Amino acid sequence: MKWEKYVKQYSSGEYLFLGKWKVGSIQYDSFRSKDDPLKYIANCRLPGIKDDLGHFEDEDKAKSIVEFAVDHWIKGAELK
């Protein structure tokens, strides 16, 4: 698994790749209020895993949740 940064016009974050496939992402959620400590959103794009994994205080926590979901999916798919 490999994280790659991306920057778009109105957002920035990182994608998680499993080989050549984009399986998850984290990004700064600019729609959250200024006082909300949960500024980063985590997403996963694998079947059987819900897309929105929640909001988190920092990038590292969001990344660990996405990686956990992908590892869980791989073990459930009996690919590892």
C-alpha cells in the first residue's frame, strides 16, 4: 500500500493505492466548522466496506483507519 498526495482546486489530501488501484483516501474537510477538532475525513472504496469511515483530528489517525479497513478487506477476501 502506498499513499500519494493530491491537490485539487478546492481540496487536498492523499490517496491510498493498492498496486495500481485507488482504494482509499483522506482529505481536509473544509466544510466543518472552524471550532470542530475533527477536520480530516477518511474514505474507503472497497466492496463491503462503507465509503465514509468518519472524521478525525489529524491525518495520521485518518490514514490508520483507512489502512485498517483495507487490511480487514484483504483478510476477509483471503488474499493475504
